[in-house]
Amino acid sequence: MKRIRTLKKLDATVRVPGSKSYTQRALIIASLAEGKSLLRNTLISDDTNHLIEALRSFGADILVTGTDITVTGMGGVIQNPGKKLFLGNNGTALRFLTSLASLCAGEITLDGNERLRQRPLQPLLDALQGLGVICHSTEGNGCPPVVIQGGGLQGGRAVFTDAHSSQYISSLLISAPCARENVAVELRGSTASLPYINMTTGVMRHFGVDVIKGTSNEYTVQAPQRYAGREYPIESDVSSASYFFLAAALCGGRVRVLNVNPDTLQGDIDLLKIMEQLGCRVLKGPNWVEVTGNTLHTGGCRFDMAHMPDMVPTLAVLSAFRPGRTVISNVSHLRLKESDRIAALVNELNRTGIDAEEREDGLVINGGTPHGARIETYDDHRIAMSFAVAGLVVEGMEIKNEGCVGKSFPGFWEELERLYP
């Protein structure tokens, strides 16, 4: 149990770790590449460790030195792990490795903890089957454990309609260069977290593979080809930075977060536009972002968060302190994250005395004056960190299972301490 101390004055500079999203993409691509790669400023966390162990089982040689990771790639020749791979609750690794597993010979089983076994994968399995892969969910529910019969990607066209996760698309794109023939991926309807696909294609390009973007949400990867080993600096994680932006907004103080790229492809950077809209001042430097809080604007607001769903807990806590009604919409896929984040946020906001209610695709928050509470985290790192920041301005906030932040930000509690004078 972590008890949060309130903060009288905020004027601080902090650092956040490397991006979880970039780290995982770079690790998999470097593992598929020919030659050595050096990944700098990576995120070392629970999710990273699960992914590294899995990639080693596929045949990559991975050496971790501090936050630098040296990867000797497999050159597209993937060995069968010969065992079931356990991925904890790393949904990104599950989805990305499902496509990668199709590239080796024999049968591979991917599994995880109880929550990962509730996270859907069927649209990706359907797409892989259309590209010549034999794969299935052992329980028949589209969730792990999943079994992939390796033998390679034949290639062809995959179509996703109203995909609730962009990770399905990124998964196919990352493994597509190792297919026998070209792979085309077409998106129809809406696609959640769309900016993450641009992130994926950017990392692929850095390692020598171009993705051809069509005019109507179509992506084509020419195959076969190989990634080439590279040195790759990982940007710092904007999702992790958001909790310190939130601290500035709630405390009415100033926080500068170092080593953040203001022009990043990380979609979560758009939270800064919302914070400006609600009254905060944002300054950007060549490698930092600074937020200064002010009186939050009142009145009704509606935010479509489809492209930055990980920012919903941050925005929800901010909205709890803002007089007025906030509607957060188009995030039904949040029910499939580390927890059912919509239900979790409503439960915990209610626990702090804030009127919040669930909707099918989001939640409604009637802001006011929250009070301290013992927060249930549902083993969800983003619930823990968002409500911890609320404890900077209200007495008596306690965070249960505080170790869950290790999934994406193991040093969060130490960095939070840097806010205190």
C-alpha cells in the first residue's frame, strides 16, 4: 500500500523512461534483422522482460546493459522455442509474436496470465489464416492460449474492419518482410489507436524496410526482404510523461519533463492540446515539454479519445477536479486493456466522491472536489499512476498493489518523489 503525501508547491524537472511502444517494436524488428543492433534509452520493465525472454527463445541473442540493449538478430531465420511461451499480461508482445511465430517451423503456443487470457486476438488469427497460416485459440474464444503452426507467411491481402486494436495491423506489418510474397493490409471502417501504425512503419523504415502507404488506408510490404541491424535511440515515453503533466495541472505548478520529443509520432502527445484547451500553459523545447497549471476551465466538454486511449485515465482524473461535465467517448476498446479501464475508472472516481458513470464506449464525469480514498488498481499500471497524482492535492490517497507500475514505469514512485521540494 502506497500512501501519497500532498504537495504544497510544485516547481520541478523530471525524466521519464524510454517509450514502451517503441522499445517493443524495436526489439522485435532488431531480432528479425541481419547483424547487430544497439537500442539506446530502452524501457526496462516487466513487459520488456517478458518480450526479451520470448525473443531469446526464438533465437535472438539479447544483452541488456542498463537501458541499452544489444541485439544480434536472427536474419529472418526463426527457431522453434520448443516450449510454451508465457507473456504475463503483455498484450503487445502477444499480438506481435503471434505473427512472428508463424515464420518458424513447427507448433508454437503463446499464453499469459489470467487477464491476458481475456484479451482478444481473433481478428489477427483470421488475417493470418488468410495469409496461409494455421492458427487457433485453444479455448475457441479468440483469446490465449493460441497455437500457431509455423511454416511461414505465404503473403497476400488481409482486411481489417473496425479493428479495435491497431496492434493487429502492426503485428502483420512487422513480420511481413519475411513472407514469401508481398503482403497488403487494408483497413475498413474505424481503427483504434491509428497513430501507432505510423510508429510501427517508422521503426521498420529505420531498419531498412519501407511500407508503401496507399491512398485508401492500405499498407503494402514487399517480400521477401530483410531488416538490417542498426543503432536506434528510443524516445522517452509520452504516456509516462502524462502523469507529470497532470501533476502540473492539478497542483497549479510547473513541471518540465526532459528527453521528450515534442514532435513525436506517439499519439499521446495530443493530450497537451487538451490540457491547453482546459487552461494549462504548454511550452516545448528541442527535447523537453513543460506544463504550467492554471485555473481549470469550467463547463461541458466532450473528448473523442480513440487515437490515444492510454490517456483516458490521465484525462479522467484531471476531469474529476474540473467543475463541469466531461464526456470521454469512442474508447470501448479500453475494456480490453490490462483491466476493464472504463469500469475501473468509474469505480475509483466514485470511491473518491466524484459522480462518474459508464457508457458503452466511454464514461461521463461530473467534476467537483474529490477526497482521498484507498484506490483499487486492478493490477493496472495506468490506474495506479493516475490516482497517485491525485493524491498530490487531496489528503488520504492510498494506492493498493503499487508494484503494478513495474509494467511500464518501474521508477515511477522515485520520480514522483522528485516533485517534492
